[in-house]
Amino acid sequence: MKQYIYGRNTVNALLKGDKMIDEVWFNASLKGNDMVKLCQKRNIPYSFVSNRAFFEKMVGKANHQGVVAKIEGYDYVELETLLDRIHHEYPLLVILDGLEDPHNLGAILRTCDAIGVDGVILPKHRSVQLNETVAKVSTGALEYVPVCQVTNLTRTIETLKQRGYWIVACDNHESTDYRSIDYRMPLAIVMGSEGFGISPLVLKHCDYHVVLPMVGHVSSLNVSVATALILYQIYQSRHPL
């Protein structure tokens, strides 16, 4: 299924990668931009458009920044393929249980790319899918972070355990301070949905439960913010100053 991907950082990352691109449209003001040169280098059809309505017909009122690319929909990586690609001592995966907001997924992918997460795992049902909003918010990170889609998270967690992974859930109940764990081990971090958290069955299969301490008046953090905090704590644990 074709998708329209938009935004300068996002399309620039596409052009620098190896994903097939059908065509790119630029605002006329972008003549001479490096993205145009990348199109020429890769022999990708492109054209310049001065009519705002042309872009809005493809992506609506989205902030396209004067550039839109037409591509095939994003591909998911098979779980076994993802795991077989990882060859270093302390792999790190992120499992998102029931995440629904594409903006949150895009932000999480951006953090995953920043600290070198090996891959993100999503359930096939009742979960956000990869789309143009995810791509835009990730500012190109979607091109570099493999995303795996699975039918059953609990079976996936058992597969990871058989491969030597420890499963860490971010949960508010009966949990340990997230700073108290030594994260120097193969890890999969489980984050829950925006409204309901991690499902009880998935929680039951996790090895550790950690919590982000909060002393303010709100009861929880945005899931993308919470994920970023935990991932950087893992980075700090593995790469201390």
C-alpha cells in the first residue's frame, strides 16, 4: 500500500537510505536543495510544485515543510531475523504493549535511534501501525530502527527468554526504582499503552518491574518520555562516565 511521507528530515533520511521511492515533490522554493541532488543521484523522479493545494491533497493540513515522497508502506522485520542480526554483548529491545498514538511511537523511535536500541517490537492487533505520522515524528529514525510486529507478546517474551534476554517492565505497582537495576545484560524493556499500561498477562511474564519515582501532583508521564528516561538510564548503566 502506497504512503505519502513528508517533512524535510524524514524525506532526507529516506533519500539517504536504500528504500524504494516512487516520486518526490518539492515546493518551488527548494530548488537547489541537497535533497534534489539526492533524487538526481538515485534517479528518483521529482518535480517542483508551487500550489499549496497540491500538497494538501496528499497529506492534508500536516506540516509537510514543502516536501512529500511517495513510497511503499514500511516493512516489518521478522522476529527471528531481528534477533539473528544482533551480535554484541548486551542487546536492547523495546516492547510496546498496546501503544496507540503514532506521535508517541515516532518519539520513541527517535530515542531508540539516539542510544542504539536494536529493535522495537509491536503487537499486530490493538496497536499503532507504522505510517506517515510515525515517520514524520521520528524525524528519519524509522529508517534506522528495525520494527517487528508479532501476533502474541507473551510467546514473544518466552522466545526472548530462551535467547537469554531479561524482560523489564515499567509498571507502577510493587516495582523497584528504575535506577537500582544493573542493566548490563541482554534486555527487553516493556512499556504499556497510554491509557491502560501493560496487560496483566504480559506483566506476569516479566522478570523485573521498575518504576519511575514521581514527587509531583500528576500520576504518570507520557509514555514516550518515560521510555526515554529508562533508555538513558540503561545507557548510563552500560556506559558510565
